[in-house]
Amino acid sequence: MIRERIIEVATPSRTYPVVIGPGLLERRELWRRYGKASSIAIVTNKTVAPLYLDRLCTTLAALDVPLIKVLLDDGEPYKTWASANRIFDALLAKRADRDTLIVALGGGVVGDLAGFAAATYQRGVDFMQIPTTLLAQVDSSVGGKTAINHPAGKNMIGAFHQPRAVFADTSTLLTLPLRELRAGLAEVIKHGAMASAALFAFLESDMQGLLARDADALTKVIEDSVLIKSDIVGADERESGERALLNFGHTFGHAIEKGLGFGTWLHGEAVACGMVLAAKLSLHLGLLHALEVERIEALVVRAGLPTVPPDFTPATWIDLMSSDKKSRAGEMRFVVLEGIGRARMTTLDQAQLLGFLAAAGLAEPA
Ligand SMILES: NC(=O)c1ccc[n+]([C@@H]2O[C@H](COP(=O)([O-])OP(=O)(O)OC[C@H]3O[C@@H](n4cnc5c(N)ncnc54)[C@H](O)[C@@H]3O)[C@@H](O)[C@H]2O)c1
Ligand SMILES: [Zn+2]
């Protein structure tokens, strides 16, 4: 019998539980405890709704409050004002008041959108996250960032808004496409590599169980991930110091996503490859042992994620990396490792980056 785990996430604005385990959508007493509201607006999408909306509505029927359902189109291109407006339209049509609870049922796109709507509807209503992708369970549902995209850039419009509670139901991962599961594992590997040698070792020993969606193994890595992320963002809600360490693999990863065109590789795929590059950079700088780089690369391979970056020219790499929002005044900031489970920031100028790319066989020396 698998028991669920509950993590209390403390932030300056509120403390909320993250419940992790199988079958949470059906757990009436959990919903009775956390679902108090004048009405409940479930925001989901056309892929997730046929899988889980009825199940959730059956459970919520016990609360005896009006339910409002908002079905959005599926995908990152719909993380827009137009979708947020569809949520507002539905809330206003049903005269939803300030005691309405918004429930995000879906992956990170639905979570970011519903969270943004909750942050702004009538100057802010409560919301709950029911993340149904591994990425959303280990990353986007914790931390309080909500956002929509603007034609000029991803996540350009947003707000910090902490949820009332997060229910990470591992049973929902049974229907997640394998490629999405692997992409979520990239962020778990990231948490191990930058903050927990024990989590990293667990991933090395039980990758098979995770890929087979074993509920115990999933619960364990989601719990560890939430603890690591909440520890960091609790101390640093608005991203200044330590929160930047969560970007391990992301400077190279963003360059890959952008260089290929967003959506060509999944975010997690780009981050996985980015972590291998960041590990090699750490070796190049004399911070990390070659054996540890090999362990990281081997784990990424076992998760079925890419290790070889696209064939960009040196100029393309520099161009892509220096326009990353983490760069300042010609210097590029990177998260590097001093060991598995130990990360820190460093800065490189263009010549140093070119030196690394050449040494790693990714580009000719300038
Ligand atoms: N707020 C944050 O801190 C934060 C952090 C990381 C990422 N994000 C955001 O998260 C988004 C990416 O999230 P994602 O990777 O979950 O992508 P996603 O929400 O697009 O979900 C991926 C796909 O899986 C489908 N899906 C979801 N749950 C399913 C299930 N249980 N079974 C079958 N299919 C399912 C979705 O409909 C979608 O097609 C991006 O917009 C990103 O900006 C936010
Ligand atoms: Zn990420």
C-alpha cells in the first residue's frame, strides 16, 4: 500500500501543502479539507478533460458547490491573453465572486494560465494546482510563478501567486506520453545534479521503475524535487540569488530551444542536453571530475534524453547565449557543478565560452 506524502511549502506570502501520491483526484476528504469555496472553476484543456475531468467532478460533487468548467485548447501557443480571457469570461458569466476557487487541472501550460487568471481575477482569488505532467509536478506547480506569453516573448506577462494547495496525483502520469515523461525526468535529474547526490543516486538505481511509472518511485522523486525547489524558492521567492541555481542546464538549454525554434525539442530535452554541456563546462573549468561528467551523461542517456547538441556554429552559440535573459553586459552567467549535488554560479566572457566550445569539440576555435 502506497502512502501519500505531504510537504508544507513555506513562502513569505503563505504556507501551503503539496500532496503527492496516487489516486488523489478521488480523495473526497482531501477535497473537503482544501476545496472550500463559493464556487469552483476547473480550468483544463481538451486533451486532459476527456481523461480526468469527470473523475474530478464526481469527487467535487460531494462539496455541493457550483462547478464552472473551462476547456482551453491544448498547447503552448494557447498560453495567451485570449485563453486568460476565456477563463475571465466564464467566471464573469457565472458571477463568480472573490471566494471562488480556481483549480488548474493539467500540465504547466494550464497551471500557468489558471494561476495567472487567479492572480488577477477580482484582484486575486485562491487557486489549486492539480499538475498532470511530471514537469508540472516537479517544477511548475511549485514556486508561485504564473504567466502567459506575449508575441514578443514567453512568460512576459505574469504574477507571483502562491496556490492554496497542490495535489500531484501520480496516477495521472499513467496516460502521459512517454516523451513528456522523459522531459519531466530532465528536471528531476537537474534537481539531483544541482542539489542532492542522494536523489541523483536514486535516479541511477531506479530509472527503469520511473520509466515504468512505478507509483512509489515517482512519489519519491516528486517529493525530493518539491523539497529541493521549495527550499530554494521559499528562501528566495522573487529570484535573486539561490533561485538561479535551478537554472542548471538552462543557459545551454534555452540556446538550443531558441536556435532550433521553440517546440522543436521539448524544454526538458533541451535542458537535459544543456546539463551535459554545463557538466562538461564544469570539467573544463577544473571544478568537476570527469567521472562525474560521465555519470551525468549516462543518466541522461538512460532517461532517453539527448546528450548531443544541434550543430550550431560558434557565432550562433554566442548569439543565442548572449541574448539569454540571464546574461549581463557581455558576460554570460552559468550554473556549474563542483560535484554531484553541489552547484554554484560562474560568469564567462565570449572568448572563454568559445574556448570551451572548441575544447568540447562543438565549434572551431575563434
Ligand atoms: N511557473 C513555473 O515556475 C514554470 C516552470 C517550468 C515550466 N513552466 C511552464 O510550463 C509549461 C510546460 O509545461 P508542461 O511540460 O507540463 O507542458 P504542457 O502543459 O503543454 O503538457 C504537455 C502535454 O501533455 C498533455 N497532458 C498533460 N497531462 C496529461 C496526462 N496526464 N495524460 C496525457 N496527456 C497529458 C498536455 O495536454 C500537453 O499536450 C510551459 O509553458 C512553461 O513555461 C512554468
Ligand atoms: Zn526548466
